[in-house]
Amino acid sequence: DCYATLVRSSAAAMRVAARCLQQRFSSRSTTVCPIWWQQGWSRQRAGSVAEAELLAPLGELLMPNTPILELFRSFPSPPGWAGHYLEPDLTAHGVLKSQQAALFIEYDGYWRHGEKAGIDMDQLKNAALLDFAPTGSKVIRISHTPYKSVKFQSDKAILQICVDVWRQGDSKRRSDALHGVLEQMLDAFQEVLDPKTLRQLQMQRDTGTIHVSNFARSVAEAAAMARGRNSVKEISAFLDGEGFSRKNVDLMLKGPLSGCRCIQTNLQPKLKWLRQLGLSHEQVAKAVTICPAILGYSVEQNLKPTVQWLLGLGLNKTQVAKAVATFPAILGCSIEQNLKPTIQWLLGLGLNKTQVAKAVACKPQVLGFSIQENLKPTVQWLLGLGLNKTQVAKAVACKPQVLGYSIKQNLKPTAQWLLDLGLSKSQVAKVVAAFPAILGYSIEQNLKPTIQWLLDVGLSKSGVASAVASFPNFLGLSIDKSLQPKYSLLVAAFGPTGAGQFIARNPRILSYSQRRLNERLSVLANRNETEKLASVMSLTMPAFEKRFSR
């Protein structure tokens, strides 16, 4: 959107570019994007004119069914990377035999890339890119200077290509450079490229001249006219005028807005739309910071249809606003390729439509999970633990967050901890079915301290295991704010030893509110009938008052 506006002054050529833009953005891509790709966002621009002239047509060759600007992509900064964001010059997926792997292309045309400091920085970026992307990913570095090192580095994940220099606008020499890139890439990557991509690139190479579309030309022209973007000062003033706090303005200007600086065509309509949806200024700022890609989405073609779909799913407007604020990336998920299949999968699992809507409202991130990589393996693990399909569906409906827990880091360690505590495998399955939230608790910070508290108040190890097996919900209660105050009331009524024994026999007592416990103990103590406490805690207040009225 932004670039079509910037280059409009180029008359006829720009009218062609605008038509290309409209055509390319008129429908969503049918490609199912990998999770790592969905974590990123389009910068909507190339870093320089040379990058745009070389990489835009190369991007069209690699991913012809994806809008070029989507390939100029930024990603969250991985551990060890100094920048706020990780910004490869061009990113592609689905072009290697390993379909989930990434292909990153870096253009090192600037002379500093040939100096030691530049080379060191490029190597650090190579490592960061490969650390971020799945195994099997590749990095191509294109420069105008032959590298002194070998063509491939270490594990052959990095290919270094040298091409001749061309002048801006020199289509013949640029075509020669593109042809050189294809030659060297095909020579080195013939065995790792996806067969379809391989054939496409071979056909282009064999033609001798690389065709550059009008849209690819418009990307380069837009880069040349990038000075027409609004300045940081202008954007800051605009955000101030929109009511954003200084803190939120600074937060958004640190990086998310660096590639989207057209106030009238980009920022204003997107921010206004988010505010009208029901998000506060703080929520909008947080959403844009978490998912800058929002600013690249079309209001008419992405944002509105997704919100309408969520409303049709059964969420109310308040729930939709909360879902967008919690998981803004949902606005970039394809309805046909991501959202609908996930909902259908949940229905197939056994949830009804109301439960699905409630699950999405509670944990909208579930719509971003991969069915094959996240949802199915988690359900299979729960079934393997001993839950039946009905119990799994009930657990997911009750605690949809369980679908996002790591099997290796959360599910397996928690199940093993329960077994080590003294529960049988069937008891562990029963605990998880009754209280699936336990799978998300920290063993060290939540579960172990609560167990130690039970031991300290007088329960034996077998008594603790029995209490957890019969009523695990108390493991989610705070020791200081909930368990200890209730224990003090029981001590006052039964003494330290009697209080511990009472909890061992009736662990459910810990789930009732302190106020309820105190009121009923007071009534029973006045009647010398405290031994009836366990049997009357579940009574409603009217039933309790009727039974013990004077």
C-alpha cells in the first residue's frame, strides 16, 4: 500500500505498478506458511535501490505466488543477536526439499562488507539466521568481490556468490547479474532445491535473459523514492496527536514503524481501525510492537474479514478485541488455510461450537498452532498417558492452553513428577483429566513448594500422594494467600495435628474460600459440631442456614 502511493508520481509506469499491486494483494496466498515465517512481518520495502533491483525479481522467481514485499521480511531477534530485529535482505520458504526450511538471501553490495569488521558482522548474522530457522535452512550471500574463503562454509549451509556490478537502471547488466546468481545457485544447490523450484530456475536460466515484471520494477522505483516517507519526527507528532503516551510512542518507534512510514496510507487507517475495534492505546501499542506485520495488512482484505470470521465463530465484539490484543498475529492468519482447518480439527476432537468459541476467546494463540506439529502430537501424548478421547476433549475445552505446552519441557516432566510423588499411572491420567492446568505449572516454583507445605503441616508422603490424586486443584492455590490462612482456621478448630489429619482426609476443603470456611466453622463451633465441617462445606448458604438455624 505504502509503496504504491510513494511512486504514483511516475505517471504511466506507476499506474501499471498500482494495478500489479492490486492484483497481487487481492487474495491471500494459498501456501501454508511455516511457523517461523508467521513469526515475522513484512517490512514492505527493500533496504536499498540495488537490493530492490536484484532481489525483487529473484524473489518472484523463487516464490511466484507470493507478493514480493512479503519476502522483504523481519523476524524477532534470536538469543545472541544484538539487533532489535533480525532482518535478512530476502527470505523464502517452500523452495528447498525440506519444505519447512528457510532460504535467506543477503546482498553485500556495500564496500564495507569486504572489510574485516563487515565480514565478522556478516558471519554473526549468518549464525543468527541459521539459529532462528529450522534445520536444513540455507543462506546465500551475493557480493561483487570474490571471497577469499571457500565457496561453502562449514556445514554447507552458506553459499557465497560473486556477480558483476551494474548501474542503477541498467537492465542489461542487472539481467546478467541475475543470470549469474541463478547459475551459481543451481550449481551449488541442485541437490537441495525443491524439484518444482529447481525446474523454474533452470527454465529462467536457460532463456538467457531474466524477465523482470512491472511490479518488481515498481519495488525498485519505490526504493529510489523512499525519501518521500514521513520522518520519525512527523510520525512521533502524529502518534502524540492520536493520544498515545510518550512511553508507547517510544516503544513503537524503536523498530516496528521503521518500515511503515506512510501516515495517511498506512499508519492512520490501521491504528484507527484497531482503536475502533475496542483496543486501548496501550493495547494498540503493544499489539503493534508484538506483531508489526499488522501495519502491512490490508484493512479490507485482511483485518475486517478476520474479525467478521471471529464474530461468526461465536465470539462477541469484546472477546474479539481481547483476542486481537492478546494474539495480534491472528489478523495475519489465512482464514481458509489456517483458521478454518484448526476450528474443524477442534470440532473433530469432540468440542462443540460453544466450547470452540470459548477456547478461542480464552486462548486465541491456539489458532496459530500447527495441527501437525503442535495439536496432534499433544493430543496423542494425552491419549498415551491414559486419557480417553472424551477426557481429552474436556481437558482442551477447560484449558485450551494445554495445546501450547511443550511435550518435552512441560508435559513429560510433570507426569514423571507425579509418578515420583507416588501416584500410579492411572491416577496421573485421572489428575490430568480433572485438572489439566497442572501441566502448565512450574515444578520448582509451584508444585514442589506446595507439596513441601503439605508435608510441613503434618501430612505423610503417602497422605500427600492420596490428597493430590483425589483433589489436585489445590496445587494451583497460593500458599501465602490461600492455603496458610485456611490452615490457620483449621488449627484453631482442631489443633495442629488434627488440622493436618483433616486436610489429609478432606483435601477439597482447601478449595473453598477463606470467608466460607470461617463462617461455617464459627457456626459449628458455637454448636460444638465442628466434626460436621467436611459434610456441610458443599451446602449452599440457604441450605446451610436452614439446617443450622436456631
